[in-house]
Amino acid sequence: MQKRQHRLRANGLRFNHVAGISILVIGTVIAYSLVFTGFQQRVQFQWELNEEGRRVPLIHVTCPSPWSVLVEEAQPEGVVGGDMCVLPSRGMLVQGVAVAVIALALGIWVFTRDTRPKPMPTLPPTVRALLWKR
């Protein structure tokens, strides 16, 4: 019986370690993709000239990564007016930090959680006496 409990506990701990590390890795990948990769920003009232000299409306602009927009003051390529990448970059940076903090807290909690079941507390004598009266 003792070996079986030890084996179940070891399997539970192994599962917790794998799940905790998986949560950390997935959270890191999501946070990295939010903060350090470029993104498409929908625009309105932006035009570019085609080969024939006609104005063609732009629908999306490819913005650099939020980190480079906010820290290095990077601008999107092409003729685009205004700082249309700054506001979404702030939001994506906040989302990336939030994902990283939540993944770190949840991953560490799952990784360090003890899977051993705790014994049930004993009933008070008055309750045990009620059970025998029936």
C-alpha cells in the first residue's frame, strides 16, 4: 500500500511539474508574440498612389513591434500620417505584461502544488454520538 501511494504521489508531482513548465512556456510564447512581433493595424482615410497615379485607399498598415514603437520610436513603412501605431502598441504591451504575470503566477503555483491528499478531520464527539443514535 505504501509503494502505491508513493507511486501515485510521484506521478502527480511529475504531472504538476510538466503542467507548470508547459504553462510557463505557453505564456512566454504568447507574451513574446504580443510584445516583440509586428502587427496589422486597420486604418481609415489613408491613401497611397498606384503606378497610374490614382489614389488607392489603404485598409491596413503593418506596424513594427510594440516594443520598438514605444521604446525606439519606430514608424510603419510607407507614407502614413499620424502616430497610428502608438495607441495599439500600448494596449498590446499591457496585454503582454499581463499574460506574462498571470502565466508566471499560475505556472509556479501548479509547479509547486502538493498533490498528497490530506487526512479528513475527525468528527467532534457530539456529532459521532448523533450518528449512533439512529
